[in-house]
Amino acid sequence: MAEQEYDLSEREYDLLVIGAGPAGSEAATNAVKLGVRVALVERHKLGGTCLNYGCDPTDTLLQIAHLNYRARHAQKFGLSVTVEVNWATAQKFVQQVMTTIRGGSEARARAKLEQQGIDLFEGDAKFISPHEVEVAGQVIHAKRIVIATGVQVVAPPIDGLQEAGYITHVEAVSLPELPRSIAIMGSGAMAVEFSQLFHRFGVQVTVLESGDELLPGEDREMADCLCAILSQEGIRFEANVAVERIARDAAGKHLHLRRDEKAAELIADEILMMLPRRPVLDSLTLGAARVQYSATGIPVSATMRTNVRHIFAAGDVTGGHQFSNRAAEQGKLAARNAFAKRPRRFKEPLVPWILSTDPALTHIGKTEEELRARKIAYRAARLWLKELDRAIMNDETNGLVKLLVGEDDKILGAHILASTAGDMLAPVALAMNAGLPITSLAATILPYPTMAEAVRWAAEKIVSEEEM
């Protein structure tokens, strides 16, 4: 019956991409350049989490929050500034930024993709066979498929949570008005970013972590240093805290806590749920395509291929670190490998990431904890920003550059805590990808005075120790 309703020739594609976030968008736009016929499925908004609810709006709001903070603390520079926050205007600017990055309105972005030769389908994708996917009643046939459906937040089963209500990052970037106080559940990268964002807009912030580590996965020294700076600002961090139940009344949302067998209560106007997110898989009916998966995602090879030869997966849905640059690179690689005679491998250890706090924390390669656990010999060099001329001039001396170097002088990991940490990491990322030794960084003359010099001076410390 379906064959009578639709012309099969119009629904046969060389590549079908499911999901239009960073991974899916990169897969589709790179595949169409190969001259193949491409279809792209998206059930909600183009751009995925990063553009619509993640790093793009969050980082924009953080930039506004940082400007607000610096203006309020400008007296030490001889500046007298009166600052008034207009949250509605800030929100308008965020929307303007998102529109610009998207390339226009949602309709305009869709039109641009179609102009490139990418056919767009709206709705949930459901496998009905290894080569067939149903979307909004239409059956799409594809020779090759890339799954890039991303992740979603799943609320824990806490008594009273649903009745009291909560928000996630989706609502947090577009709140109609700021709450007076907020409790953030979770202490990952986004949770810590939101903690400073709201705090610098005048919100009382408490971060609750059930485990014993804040910012798990980061180098412990760097994470502790950042959290200490944020605590000095006035953000409250609580580790080893269990939220047993939540109730709501006119005074706010009451979080009943337990820590070290002691009961406590926290009252907040709003609850921001930032706990780990799980891959979006349930609606895909992957069993029909014989694709293996688990609660943590779809396992893939280094070439992004699933257990089914013609089906690939990329981005957050594959598990691991949830960063847009990682997802985009995997999507690009999946599209290439789907048609390549010699597939390329994804270099997971060399994916850098950044927390856009102030100071920012960026990371590439291994942490000290990982090197110790694997019993890998290394040397560490540290340069505190209070030793750097540019940082002193900028009054940005709260920070640290740490380089971890192996016995062969190759860089094993780099961690930078500084206002411009993302830009400062660039030469290290290049050196690591090119396999350059630490001596190359130490011998590179940089402009003076700049924050990037901190990387060179840290590298020089290791080289100087070897020469002595």
C-alpha cells in the first residue's frame, strides 16, 4: 500500500543521516560534497543541543555575565561604572547570536540545506529494516546510514521531583525571568558553567553533587583550583549529598538532603537538573536494523562504523565525552568513511574541550590521575599566572598552566586555567596532533606581552630541568 502512495525513486538515497546536530549536520554537508544523494532527518530543531540549548546560548550568556561582573568590579582600575541587568535584552541578544550562527531563521537554514542538495525530513526516525527508515509515514531507503541522534536528560526517581517541577539546560537558557535562588543538581561541565552564569546575574546558587568529586573527568588539581575560585565568588558547592525528597510550597522548593548521615534542607526558587544524559535511542527501533546498542550508547569502531557494515554512528549517541567539536569531527569522519576505500580513524585522546567559566578551564590529552593509574612515566610543569606579565597587567592572575610530558618528550596532556584558556591551548593541540616534542613549544618565540607566553614558559621549565 505504501508503495502505491510514494514513488520509490524519490526516496532512495546514497546516505541517510538521522539527527541534525553538530554530528549529523557535518555528516550531511560533507557527504553531499562527494556528489552523493543525501537525506537528513530531524525531529525538532536544526543544530541540535549545542546551537539551541547548549554551548552557543550558554556561552553567550556567560560572556554577558562576565562583562557584568567585570563592570561591577572596575573600581580598582579607576573606573566608576553603574550596571543594571536587563535580562530580557540579554535574551534578545542570545536569540540574535543563535540566528546568526544558524545562518538565518529555522526556515532559512532548512532552505540552505535543500539548496545544497540535502533532502530534509521532519519527524522521528524508525528503522523497519537495515536499509529502510520510516519518518512521518514515509519509508526512506538508503545504501548507507549515519545515526547522530544525540542525548537527552533523564530525571532521577526522586520523591516529589515531578510535582515540585524542575528545569534542564533547555529551559535554563531562555527563562522569562531570573529566579532569586537556584539549586543545581550535578557538577559536570555544564553544571559548573551555569553556576557561574546565574551567580553573576545575581542569583544565589548551590551546586549539589552526590559523589565526592566536582568536575569528574578533569585533572583533579585544575578542577579543585577552579572550584575554589568559584567558591570565593560566592557559589556554594556541596559534595556527597543525597537528595531524598522534594516538596513545594509558597516559600519555594524544599530539597531534603542527607550528608554523612545528617539531614539538611535547602530551599530554592528553582531546580536545575544537570545530571548525566542518556542517548536518544528508544524511538529508533534499532533491533529492526540489527544494530547493537546499550544504555550508554551505540558502540562504534575507530572509523565510526557500528556492527552493521553500512550503518555508522557519530556524536553523543556513541557515548564518551559530550562535546560539539568531538561530535562534529565524528560526523564528518563517518560521512567520509561511509564512501572511502581507505577509512580514517578517529583520534579520541586528542579531542580538546573547554569550560567557559571565568577563568576558563581547558583540557587535552591525559590527566595526572590517568597517567598514574596506567603507570605511565611523566614529568609535570606548572606555571601559575601570577608569574606572567600579561596576566598581571590584566589583573587575571588566578590561573595555572600545566603540561604533562612523557619520557620521549612528547606531550601527554595539557590543562590550562585562564580567561583565554581556549586560545592558549591551540599551540599545544597543534603540537600534540603533529607529534612535536616539548622542546618545540619551549623554543617558539611568541609576542610579548601575551597570555599565550604562559604555555611557552611552562614548556621551558621542563626543558630547563633536563639541561641542568
